[in-house]
Amino acid sequence: MPGRDEFLLTLGACEKTSAALLQALGSGTSEAAALAARRDEQIERLSAILPTELGAGELERLKTLLNIGQEAHLSALAAKMSATRNLVALRRALQVARQLAATRNPRQPGVDCTG
């Protein structure tokens, strides 16, 4: 059975990955997906090697990791919703543009400027 030291090392690594994930989500870089996958693997590893007794500080660290995971999930969800709204707006604009292009007739000038 893995020891407490391995748990603390994995916890520290997961905290670093979580911080990098939040930074990647904030800046919109493409590495966020890879960081999220690595963080999920680390969380799985933490749950597999969880010691029978945890100190108060370790519990707070785990609680922070869970909050970061929730924040990352909400950030990704907000980005998806924003992208969906943008696509809907573009689709509507394209539909209006097509309708205008199909029905537009050249206007006859209302003022005779020939003289």
C-alpha cells in the first residue's frame, strides 16, 4: 500500500497542475484540455492512495482542489455557452444576409438629378 509521502507528493503535483489549469483557462490557451486530463489522473491517484487519517491542513488542501475543479468545470461550461451564443448570432446574421441578398431590388432614384 502506498505511503503518506506518496500521497503528499501527488497532492503537491495536483495543486501545481490545478494552478496551471486555472491559468490556462484564464488565458484561453489550448493546453487546458491536457492539463484537465492530467489533473483528473492525479485526482484518481489521490483517491487510490488516500491515507486512513488526514490532518486538518491536508483536508483543506483537498477541499481547495475540489473547489478548483468546480471552478474549472464552470469556466469551461461558460466558454461553451458563449461559443454557442456566438454561433447562434452568426447563423442569424447569415440568414438575414441571405434574405437581403435574395430580395433586394435596385432602388429607383427618388430625385431626378438629370436636370
